[in-house]
Amino acid sequence: MIPARAWLPAALALLLALTAFAVPAAAQPATVPTWQVGQEVGYGLTVPLGQELTTLLTASSSYLSLVNITHLNYFNATGSLDSWVDQQVTMKTDSAYILHTVSASGIKLHLVLNATFNNLPQAGTYAGIRIGDNCTLPVFPTKTDASNVTLDLTGLTTSDGRTSYAISTLAIQNDTTNSTTQLRASASLVNVPSFGFDNTTCAVTVAYPSRDLGLTVDTQNGLSTLFSPALDVFNFPITDNETWWANSTATFAGTETGTIDVTGLSAQDEQAFFENVSQVLGGIPLLSVTGLDHFPIDLSQVAIVYGGVNVFNHGQIHETNPVPVNLELQATQVSQFLSDNQFHEVFEIYPAMAPGVCGTTIAALYSPTYPAPNQGMIVGFSALLCPGPSQLPIFEFPNVPPSTARGNIQKTKTDYSVVPPAQGNAIADFFLQAPYWGLLILVVAVAAIVALLVMRRRRRPARASPAAGQAQTPPPPPP
């Protein structure tokens, strides 16, 4: 069994792969495009997050019932979400293209919720269910009561990656991506259940203490992925309603450093949390994890061994044994209005589904003629939902001009920065920031002083005659 984490890079690689797909013809099967160095696309969006959440929770009681809310007593949310991507072909060799992908995503949210739930567990201590060495939650007696949550959240993640695609097929050969994540969150919880686990006696204690919690995440990731053979996710030519398999093996290597911290937990709650983590991880055969026993979690102290292989060792993602990657994909042709104010035929590409089955999924959207004929690239992503017998888009990362994407990436990095930039020092900036007026003035001043000293030595004034009876000192040698 492969641990879930091992699939994350594969999913990322697939996502990057789909962001580079292109088709040169709309009404005919899509054949391999020809990219030119410098061609570029962008996509992304800004979401008024507070407004969207308010609409979601207040527009229909069906959403509330999904989380067992019988009455929304008070709700207020403000915030935003930005996510932007820019991709450019930066190099072309005899056999491969290099696609440079830069992205930034940020979130800010202030939320106050007071709601009545009909399934809150009653306070007390209950016998768990023992299954082998593990203790699982029992079925709790429930009550109807109101809970109050106040949440403040700010987060920013950035990435910079380069992916190699085979010119002949656009199959993915390898990818290297560096990313950073910063997150700060604080929550005030009133009448929200807390669960304490005693794995020795297999008992679970439910309590309702008021709590103020904090979450801090500062991580840096560098991941390299090698596919052998190259992962042919497009299987050209592609036609409408076609399905196909993309099969390969992936080898991962890289680094993951930084810290994750939670504050506000009692010593008992923190111990119970990590006992829970150990119990879950201990249930995975051949998996051994050390360094996950207290906050803050320092990734440089974590070690993960799977099947006798050091998968993650104190911040290093060791080169793994090749992991099988087997993807069944499907393509559907649709029409999209793009940033050039024209309609284009595009392909939605997403995981294949059984005949007659309509499921929720994420699809990559590609144009055969954008940014130019025979040079088409991704135009965005769409979340597809099935409210009926056919899929409908409910959320989309639309295509935008590359300059818009680049500008918004920089703006997102500034607006959602978790750690505000240091305040400038006027004196230091005068000397050290362009156009460096302070340094230029300093150089000129030093040069003037040196010149003045030289002139003084060369134009020395005459000396006065010594007083009578005073010994004469011979003059210094000429300069």
C-alpha cells in the first residue's frame, strides 16, 4: 500500500501536465501542437469570499442541513481569495519544451458563526470500539444546542516550477517545483465539542470547554519528479468523448522544511491529538513515523520509513522507489469565450467515469487556437458538478491576458503576505535603493575631499621666519 502522501506529487504533476495541453484544430481530432519560445498564457480569479459564503449559507437551507444545522442564529463573513497562474515556454531543445509556471494563491477570512446543531455529542466518557490495536469512536448520544465560532485566517502559497514536455507527444518527462506556504489562523470556540482519547482503556471523553486556538504554518517545499516512461497524458490525437489511459512510474526527491504549530491546546488535548495521529499512522502496514509527538512540528525532525525505505528523513524526501501512475482520462469538446473576446473550441479533460455516471470533478480547459493556431495552451480550469444527468461548471479559473496574471501574482504576494514587509529605513534606502543617490553623493564628496588634500599638498603656504635665538628646523623634502 502506498501512503497517501506519495500520491500528492503525482496529482501535482498531472495538474501541471494538464495546464500545458494544446490542440491545433477545433472540429477535427486534436493533434500535437507546436510551441514557440516566448508564448505565454495566464489564468486566475478573485473571489469575494465573505459574500460567497454568506450567499451559500443563507440562500438555501439544504446546505445547512448537510452539516446538521437546524437554525442559523447569526452569520457574518468578510474576506477574499485570489489564485493566479502564469505559464511561459522558456526553452526548446531538439526533443523537449520547458514550460515555466509561476503561481500565487492567497486567502483572507473573518468569520463569526452562531448556529444550532441537532447532532452534538453529549458530554461524558464513553467506551470506544476496539478493532485490533486501534480504538475507534463509538456512537454518541446526541443533543440539540448552539455553538459559536469566531475565525480569522490569512494564508499565502507561492510556487515556481519548470516542466519538461516531449516535443513529439507532449508527454511529461520531469518536473521541478519550489513552493512556500505561510498561514496564520486564530479561532475562538464556545460550546464546541472537544474529544479526549485514552487508547489504553479505549475510552473517549467529550467535553465543552471554551477555547482560543491558533495555527501557524511556515513551510518550504522543493520537489523533483521523474516519469519513466514519460507520462503521456494526452495520447494524441484526441477526439470528443474519447477515453484513454496514461501509464508510467514516478520517482520523487526533494526537501520539505519548516514548522507547523498549534497554540491554545491544553497539555492533555495536545497529547490526545498526537496519540490519535500515532494510532492512525500505526494502522498503515510497513509505515513507521517518528518526530510527530508535540507542537511545534519541526519537519527537520520528522522521519518516515515505508517498507524499510527512508521516504522522508529530517527534511529530505529521499529518492523513492518508482511509484506506479495509472490514469484513465476523458475528453469532452465545448465552446469557451476567452480573454481575446472571441469564442474558441476547447477540450475539457478530466478523470474518466463509467458510462452513464455523472460525477463531480475538476476539468482542465484547452483551446486549439489560443494563444495562436497550432500553438494552443491551457485556458483555465473548471469544477464540474452534476445537479442532473449532465455536468455543469460551478466554479472556474478563467483565461486572462498573461500581463493580468503576472500583475495579480505580484499583487497577491503583497496583499496576502502573512509576515508584513519590514518598514523601510529612510536613511538606509537613500544609500542602498535605486537610483542610489546617497552612494553617488558620498562618492562625489570623497573624491572632492581627496582632491582638496592633494591640492593643499601641492600649493603649500610659505613658512614664517623663526624667532631670534630659536633653532631652525630644516624644511621638509619637496613633495
